Amino acid sequence: MRRTQRRELIRAARRRQRDVLCDVMLSARQCETWLTLDELSKLTNYPPASISAQLRHLRKPEYGGFAVEKRQRAAGRTLRGEDFGTIWEYQIKRAIRRKIVAARVRRGERENSLQQVA
């Protein structure tokens, strides 16, 4: 096989970090599992800071508009190496993102309404 064809196959086989993380998080959601940044790092071999940034990107409408849920891990479920400070665990779900639009009504009162964001 020629080198140029081989390079093209390698490029096609690579997946973006965001896509890998999204697949892992959606699989964990199906199992009703919450994952910490450290656990995600061990599963994906990406650094925790990079995973955190990709979770922020997954909230954006252009990258899927997922709802990223975050909670504190219960004290009894901490793992070795994570026994200091607050440990956060994450889960994502597909969501219809909505924004609150304020509309002025008579007498200066405001009325809020929900509109679906495309």
C-alpha cells in the first residue's frame, strides 16, 4: 500500500476527542453511571483539563447542546488518590435547549416565556 493512501486511512480512522468523550458519556448515561474527570481520563487517555473543556463544548448548540449535569460525589464512593477536596462527577443527556425571553407587559411588569432554541 502506498504511503499516501495509508496516511489517508489513518486520518479517516482518528476521531475527535469531543466525539470520543460524548460516546463514553452517553454510554455511561445508559448504565446510569456518573463519572469523575479522573475516571474519564483513565477511560479515554486524555488529560482531565482537556476533558473539562470538552464537556463545556458539549453544552454548546453547535456541538450537540447536551445537558451536562454535575454533582458532588458521596464521601463513601471516593477512590484511591481522590480522597482530598471535593470530587465532582458528571453525566450528560440529550436535551432540548431553551432560553428564557423576557417580554414587557403593561404596568412595567415582565413576563417570562420559554422559546425553543434551534
